[in-house]
Amino acid sequence: MLKPYEELDKAKDDLLAMAELADEDPAFEEEIAPALATAETKLAAFELKAMMSGKQDGCNAIVRIQAGQGGTDACDWAERLRRMYLMWAKNKGFTAEETDEVGNIEAGVQSCEFKITGEYAYGYMQSEIGVHRFVRISPFGSGDTRQTSFVGVDVMPEIDDTIEIIVNEKELEMQTFCSGGPGGQHQNKTQSGVRLIHKSGVRGESRTERSQPKNYANALALLKARLYQIEENKRLGDIVNRYDAKGEIAFGSQIRSYIMQPYTLVRDERDGIDVKIPGVNAVLDGEVDEFMFAYLRFKANKASKAAQKG
């Protein structure tokens, strides 16, 4: 955090120097506007990182998307959400690696999982945990009635080597299965997919690698991340805020609504976060920063008030 602060301090000094020069020579006034815009961008970035001070905020993010109510429309919506986050990651300069996918015969995916690698990836993506509601005229049904579908998004930090998570192999059940996706015929004919089930019911699975040992390693890493996150949530007392503690992925539990008909609007549904964007297509193309920033400000304000009371 020290380097960004030093850059901001330098930007402030540069602006003051330009203002003094502009007082003496009006020709320097043209240089102030772009310098001010640059300083404002740096200030916004500094403010954002100051809000991401959680223990895992700097980690990579493991994202799981699960279709809920809505049939084929929900599976198609899950695919659209995956595309939205992958485009967001690309725009941020992050990389994404898919680790699991269960397709749907007609369209979309029943579920998928991928890892986003980049600075503060989890810090950003934690705002997306919850149920996402999509309203449109369905291309899969007959008639022109609106269809509402729901998809659940869960996000976990990737646990690095500095945090040791011990899992007793005697507490694990291993299942293997034929897996599809990247890898072609080899994967479809061999039991390369791996599912690990902990005695607590927590599971991790991977099916995108050709090699069963690689899928085992991916599944174990995912399982450890989930176990760690559950314990952290219990310690922090916020497990009730996660979507999977609210029951099924359906109406009444959504954190955000994406409406295509009869008007276009993306609206955050959480108390204390008032963000509405009319450009649905822009959001679906990865422009979700405004929602992420609003969530982080809300979270930081809530933590500040709690600290003052304590």
C-alpha cells in the first residue's frame, strides 16, 4: 500500500507545481486537466485497494456457477454469467483457467468452475457471491411471455502455500468418472474425472485435465479452499450472508436482477447498495466494476461502524 500512496503524493506535488506555473504562464493550464484526470484515476485505485484489506482479498479467485430455477433458460443464463466474468477478467488483465463444467443438452451449462488469477481477484469477485436473477422473453419457449431464471455464484480464495490445510485421506471418499470438455475422445473413454467428498459433505471435483492425477490435485486444492473458507466464515460470523446458506437458488434470494423486458436494467437488490445501470448488454460484456466498488464501499463502511461500536 506504501507505493500507491507515494505515487498519489507525487501526483499531488506535480499538480501544485503545475498550478503555480499556470499562474505565471497561462500556457501551462492545458497540462493541468490531463494531469488531474490521471491523479483522480490513481486516487480511485488507491481507495479501492484500501477497501480490500481482508486476509484473502489479494488471492486468486475460484468461481463456481450453478444453474437454479428456470430449466434451459437458467443453464443459458449460467453460460452468459460465465462469459461476463471471463470478459471482466480479460479487461482487468487477469487470466482465467476452467477447471470443471457440466454441460446442458439444449443450451448453456448446468454448472461450471474456473479460476481467475490476478492481483486482488478474490477481493473484487467476493461481491458476486449470491443468486443472480435474469428476466427476458425466452428463446427456448413458445409465446412471448417473460421468463425468469436464477443462477447461483460462489467465490472462494485460492489458498496459497503459506496456509497449511491438513486433510486426512481417511476422511475422503474418491469417485472417478468419464469426463467431457477439453481433451476430446481420451477423456470421454477413461475415468479421468475426480470427485473428492470430505466426511463433512464438502466436495471438490475436476474433469478438465486429461490426467487423473492432475484432476485429483485440482480437486484436492479446491476441497481445501472450501474447507478453509467455511472455517473463516464461521470465525468471522458471516456465513449466513452467503447465498448457499439461504436455501435454493430461486426467487427471493437474489442479490442482483438483470432485466431485458419490458425495459432494460441491472439492479443490485442488497440493502445498503443502491446501484442501477440501464445498459444490460454492457454489464453482460464484463462492465461490472460499479457493482463491485459499491459492494466494497458498503462492506468497508459496515466494518468501520462495527469497529467504532466495539
